[in-house]
Amino acid sequence: MKKVFVVGSLNMDLVIRTPIFPREGETVLGQDFFLNPGGKGANQAVASAKQGAPTYLLGATGNDLFGDQIKEGLTNYGVNSNLLKTKDVPTGVAMIVLHNGDNRIIVSPGANYEYRLEEAKDDLKTHSNPGDIVVLQLEIKREIVEELIPFAKKLGLFVIFNPAPMCSLLDFKVLKDVDLLIMNEWEAKALTKSEKDDLNTGAILEKLVTLGVKDVIITLGAKGGVFVHNGKIAYYDAFKSKVVDTTGAGDSFVGSLAAFLVNDESLQSAIKKASYVAAITVSRKGAQQAIPTKAEVSIYFQEIKEKHAR
Ligand code: RIB
């Protein structure tokens, strides 16, 4: 059975809900506070495992309570965390301010930035097989990701790259070894250095293809998204849901998409199902805890089918 390897970050998310964002120098009274495991890498691994794909997470936590809590959660969600490393610095933390379902996030990378290239290379070489999928983002050191992409390609892995959070220093050369690039509209604009405020997805996609990218998905939130597959552009719709918290929605899309693709589903079908996963994720509070299981996704599917049949 083919496997998904996610190489990336693990954070403890510290979330406060607030009716208003504070201005500079201002204190405001917020609402509830909650802690829950997050981090783009860990969220994507959880999304993949919850859809039933054998999933390994490669990355690092600190030797502290947050690290232990995150690892316990991963095991409960079915992610193989045996390859995670422990570092002598604090576990990564994300301060999240939630306002009207949307968020602003500041990450302190902690142990994520101590994760080393050789650790990732050794584990990928030892545990992966050609045809497996590797998924990378940019919450670990950019230089590691830039080295790992061609390395994974040489091992015969299918490379999914989600350049989030976008880094202007990213070396474009790596894009030619990416099989599937997944970004939101702002990341796409930043990556292609598009100057206009309005997003011209067609022009951006053209630019990406000239940079050597093969397949690309640009997610457009509630508007769905656009993708290039085998040189052809197509659009897809998002599924409507009541937005409670958008944290981790993009990660749920990327991780579940990897799980569907490793199961040999077509890109079109994987995108449709991953959109269901993201729609359910935004309707719930938190990151990993909000991502639906395979069973929950099939119930959702069924409900939508019945609604259309009526
Ligand atoms: O993409 C959402 C994630 O970004 C959060 O879980 C937070 O940890 C930050 O990494």
C-alpha cells in the first residue's frame, strides 16, 4: 500500500476569539480561549490519516508538555509519529486571533526550525518507496524544503508542495521537481510576484507553467478554485458551509487530497472530495480537531446527494 509522508511543522495553537482586533497599543477584551494542536505539517498529516491513508509525519517537537500533547493527538488521529525528532528547544507555538471565523496567526517556530535536512533525507530514504507521496510546506526552514524537493523526486516520490507561509526568498528552481503545487490566491500572487491587486488567475497559472510547474491548484476560499492538469485549466466550486473557524481549512484540503491521490483517485475526484473535507473543517472550531474523518465525509456526501435528489 502506498504511503503519504508529510515533512513539516507541528505547533500548539493558542487561540483567542475576539469581537474586535486590537489596534497598535490597544488592549481589548476577547471571548473564549482554547488550546489545540496545529502546525501546517501536522494538520496536513492528520487530514491524510483521517481519510485512511497510511501517513508518516517527519518533523520535530521540543521536549515539553506541548510536544507530548501534540504527539498523543497525532497517534489518536492515526498518524505515524515514530519518525518525529525531539529537540532541546520549545515546541512550535502559534498565537491565533479569531475574529468572525477568520484568523490572524503568528508562529514561533521553536523546534520546527531545529529539524535538519539529514534527518529528513535519512527517513525518506529508509521508509519511502517509489510512488509514495511527499507533502511539504514552508513552516520548516526554506533551505531544507529546497533541498528535499529534488531529493524526493530522485527517490521516485510524487511531490506535493504547498508554499505556505509564502517566502519571497524561495528558489524558483525547485518548482520543476514539483508534481502538484497547491496555493491560495495570495500565495500564488506572491510566488509569481504579480503586481496588480486584482487576481488574474489565468495569467498567474501561465506564469507558473513557464517556471516549470506541472499541475497547479489555486484555492479561492468560498469561491472554490482553479487548477491546471495536463496543460488544461479548469475551475471547481466550493461546498457551502457555515464558517466557524477557517484555521487549518487549507491544510485539510492539501492533506486529504494527498490521501485521495495516494489511493489512485483522479485529480478531479480528489479535488472534489478534498473540497468537502475543507467545507466541514471550516464549520468547526480548531485545526486538527475540526478535520473530518472518512466516515464523516461520507455522511456529508450522502446528505448533499439527498438534498439534490429532493
Ligand atoms: O494553517 C493553519 C496553521 O497555521 C495553524 O494550525 C497554525 O499552527 C499555523 O501553523
